[in-house]
Amino acid sequence: MAPRSAKSAARAVDDHPALDYVARAGLVAFGVVHLMMGWLTLQLAFGDRENKADSTGAVRELAQQPFGEPIVWAVGIGMVLLAVWQAIEAAVGHRSDDGATRLRKRLTSLGKVVLYVAIAATAFKVVTGSSSSKKDGTASFSAKLMDLPLGQALVGLVALGIAAVGAYLIFKGLTERFLKDIEAGGASGRVGSAYVWLGKIGYVAKGVAVLGVAALFGYAAITHEPDKSGGIDEALLAVLDQPLGPVAIALVGVGFAAFGLFCFAWARHIDR
């Protein structure tokens, strides 16, 4: 009886209009993070390698701005709100779908919870002065996997999983599937058309960056060198050293910024 009551309560929360405001606040915070990621990525394209062009670097850069501390607090709280929204979606959301589709979407929501909690934790560590810019979490993660039985295969599977996420983001952008997340009116007219293009460019850029991360994990699996793996920042640095690398990185930076602006539009016209 108790589990059923808890599930009913969660569904009531999921259906409550107040959750729209929770999601909107979180999406604004997510947009701010991506705008800063875009800025850092553009700086990287023009030769500035001092800051990490990922969500961690974005939060640290925000903290250095005027009124940076309250901004980072707001970002951290916003990411917690996003995590709460997606946790509810993972538990009782996506009820309009059935079977495998519902399961897939709920697992996707669960994955988003992990991402949002990680960004929130980074924000709170930065604002309380307990973060360290020296630790390479992705390399240590792949090293631990590599030490397990069939470790190379596990790292290879992680690479394939990350590649699948990147490919889906590109697919979502090119096919405009993200429009399911916003009200129909939000995509109409000239302003709506701009929102659509921001979403297309943003999702494709994020997908390309994630594919870069997958490539690093794949290389680490093939060579048995976990220190060759890395996150978005390491992937961008690897691309930067290639012919036309700065141009490609600049385009990704524009894409990150576009996704940040799309998050603001999504927050305004959210359709859960």
C-alpha cells in the first residue's frame, strides 16, 4: 500500500503546474552554463588554453565574474531543480509512452539526473572553495575500469555508449525532435524560427563534442592507455591540434552558445 501511495504522490507532483517553474528555473541555469561553455570554447579556438571549456570550467569562470558567487549559487540551485524534475520523470514520467519507449525515456531521465547533480556539485564546491582543478575524473574513471577483468572491453563499451548519446543528440537536432519539448506556439513566427535554429545548431554541436569524448575513450580502450581518455575539454584540445582545428572548435563554441540561448526559449515555452 505504501509504495502505491508514494507512486501516486510522485505522479501528483509530476502533474502539478508548479513543477513547470522548477523546470524553467533549472533550464535557465543550464542555459547560463552553456553560454559560458560557448565563450570558453571560442577562447580556446583563438589560442587561450588556460581554462577548461566544459561545464566545470564554465562554473569556475562564472565564479570569477562580478557577483560571481551568487551567480554560481543560483546555477547550483538551478541544477538541483533540474535534477529533481528529471528524477520525478525517471520515476513516474513519460506516461504517454508505453513499453520499451517509456523505459528508454525514463532511463534517459535518470542519466540526466546524474549529469545535473554533477554540475550542481561542481558549482557548490567552487563557491565554497573546496574544488580542485587538478583532478582528472574521466582518466581516473577509465583507469579503474581498465583494472577490472575485461577492462579494455568495458572501456570500449563506455565509448560506444557515449558515441550513441552523441549520435542521438545530432539526430535530435537535425530532425528537430527537440520541438516536442516546447509548446507549438514557441516554434511559430520569426522568433519561433530562430528558436528552432538555435536548437538545431545547439544539439548538433553538443553531439559532435560528445562524439569527441567517445573517440578518446575508444582510443584509450584500443591502446590500453586510460590517461588518453577525457571529457569534452580534452576532446576539444585534441581537435584543436588538427588541420582546421580552430575553425571546428569555433563552430562548436557557437553551437554551445546557441544551445544556451535555446535553453532560455525552452524555459519560456516548456511543454512537459
